[in-house]
Amino acid sequence: MTTMAGSIDYGERIPNNVDLAHDRRLQRALESWQPKFLHWWQEMGPATPHRDVYLRTAVSVGRDGWAHFDHVVLPEYRWGIFLSEREPGRTVGFGAHQGEPVWEQVPGEYRSELRRLIVIQGDTEPASVEQQRHLGMTAPSLYDLRNLFQINVEEGRHLWAMVYLLHAYFGRDGRDEAEALLMRNSGSSDAPRILGAFNEPTPDWLAFYMFTYFTDRDGKFQLGTLKESAFDPLSRTCEFMLREEAHHMFVGTTGVDRVVERTAQLMREHDTDDIRAHGGIPLDIIQRYLNFHFSVSLDLFGGETSSNVAAYYTAGLKGRWQEPRRKDDHRLVDSLIAVDSVVDGRPSMVEVPALTGLNQDLRREYLRDCNSGLARWNRILEEAGVERRLSLPHQAFNRHVGAFAGIHATPAGEVVDDETWERRRDEWLPGRADLDFVASLMQPVHEPGRIAGWVAPPKVGINDQPFAYEYVRFA
């Protein structure tokens, strides 16, 4: 299967840069799946009655300039299949196959493992759309509504990316898995999404900003490990997806920026920490939302030790974050790593073989990245003259996967009994009163240049457009 040099063919029913027209069997299979995707989008995609949206669309996959901006009627958005350009002479960078040429086809001995990795990644993409389905009804501005829709269509395209790999390289099993990706639904009691965080509701825009900061950041790191894969089509797919994922995290980072900025303004203006009467979100509620989304996202990395992840690494299927920059032998056979553990009922660390501790390695990289947002938000508070600071809770807090799943820990990391946890839970996580209050603020603002009172406007618009630009047009 050949690849066109960077450009994307929008003359095809399914836009692509993988020369789909020269594989008629694959083209027919994907064209058969396409109506099912569009039906899913109609049923589970954005619910807002809009006419068109100012979106970016990929026109090439080169590193310099790949997006075109224009108003697009959302149901007519051209989802397609885009892989980054092939790197000539690329070799496997880690594991037992280090130094060998990368694979253009799936080795038979790794078929089920690769399929599983692709299915898990693919399952997260439509889940995000389903979780965010109703947020457009309460968007605080047209700028925010446009960003929501941009994320939604890109999550849809990321689903297409994984479905292409399943159809192209995994035969009947892959086609069945692609069908199943549309059968599961976020939060369903009968057929939920595979990973827990993608079954949690996203009821309001503060939750959306936190989700796109913390949970989409997990997506960045997972895609980064798959980008290192010896299976070159998967690597090239993830490399392009990472460029789109960056915008999702930008929305989360700057969204929380803007909430914190507006909160600080109201605190200073009214000389009080409790700004609920003035239409703002108090810092203690922001902290509880932060605690929840951070802890739920930590669970996405899995247990601290994993024989499966060790096998993926040794086989060359999934590497580490920024694998080429690591200063070791890229095999890890004799290496050790300290991982989280519970010793004598308390959070602690133990040493394990580095291969089985790769989930901890990735979580550690994620933690460093999360702290960059905390620094931004606390700088906003400092510059506003507010003494209070936001913080990440202890890694043992509110965990349901891994070593800390069996204990209750406070945000400070103190272990408490079940009774104390139940009694004080609403001090640390959003309770019914928090959710109801934030919901009361979620009144839509759909006029150009206006914004809800609980969030500050952005510093800059999209693609150099002003904040007052008509980013979304309504029917």
C-alpha cells in the first residue's frame, strides 16, 4: 500500500493520503462502515442546533502548515484517514527487535496484542464525543462552542484512524472490532466504554476544561508511546493524531486559566473567597474538580506493574515517552525502577524490574507535565494578589486502579478509614451541592463577543480572528 506525498485527496468519498483507491477491497469495507459512523455521529454527536462552524481541516500531513480554516456544516465534515509521512530507513528503537527495520505488516506472533492496543485507543475517541454531547447547549461563548466542536470532529477522525488500521491489517477480526467501537457507549450499563474515565459524565464546562487538561493529556502520553511502535502504520497514525491532540490540551489549559482568572477577579472585586453570590466558581470547588479529574486520569495508566506492558515493550509494540531521548540500552532487561506501593498500610515505594514498571515510568512523565498547568494557574492567582494556591492531590487519593485502589487517602496522602472517607468525601471531591451550583451557572451565551460571567474571555482568538468573530452560525 503506497502513500501519497503528504497531500490529502478530498476528491475521494473517504479523504485519505493512503492511496485508498488502489485497494478496492479495503475501500469497499470502509465505505460500508462509513454510514454506520455517520449514524453514530447523528445519534451521539453534538446536540446543538447550529448551521456551520469555523473549523480547521487537514490539507496535508507535513510538519509545516497542515490545517485550513473555514466555516463547515458539521454533518458534512470530511472525516478521513491521514498518516504522517514515512521516515525512510526507520528502524525499531527498543526491545528485542532493536535496530531491525520497522514493520509494514503485522507480525503473526503479535497480532492479538497489536489489535488490543489499537482497540483500546480507538475506544477512547468516540467516548469523548459521547461524554461531551450536550455541552454545546450551555457553551459560555461562541469561541468555546467552536473549540468544543473542533475537539469533537477530531475525536471522530481519531476513531477513523484506528478503524482504518483494524480494517487494513486485521482482516475479519479487525472489521468486527471496528463494528464494536460503535456499539459501546460512554456510561452504558450494558455496553460501557473499556476504560473507566470514559464512562464518567462531563456535566458542565468546568468538567470539560478539566477533562481536556487531565484526561486528554493521558491521551497525549499514550499516543506518544504508540508513536514509537515498530508497526510503522500505527506509529505514523499516532504522530499525526498528536498534532491534533495538542489543541485539545490547549483548550483545557487555557479554559482552566480563564476560570481561575475570573474567580480571582471576583474575589478581589468583592473582597471575599465565597463568590457564588457574584456568579463565580470559588477556588475550593475548582480544587475539588481538579482532584477528581486528576485522580481518575491517573487510573488510566493501569497498575504500577504489568507483565503485559513488559511484553509490549520487549516485542517493540509500545515504547516509552520520548524513547529516542532515553540514555539507556532501550532493552531494560537488567534495570530496576521504584514504583508506588502500599507497605504496612501506607503509601510507599518498592523496586521492581524496569520492564514491568513501565506504567509507573509513563505516569511519572505525565505528572511532570500536569505540574506545568498548576504553575500557570497559581501564577494567575499570585498576580491577582490571591494567597490561596491550587495543588495536585497525592497519587494515592481516590484511586480505583493499581496499588492504591485498596486504601482511602486524603489529598495530602494521609490514609483514613472508610467512615472518615465517607464523612469527608465532599470536602475533597465534587458533591451534589457543587455540581448543582456549577450547573446553575451554565447558561448559554451564543452571541458574538459576549461571554458568561463565570469565565474570562480568551487572550487571543482562533487563527488570528477576534474574540467577537462569528465562530458558530446557527440555523
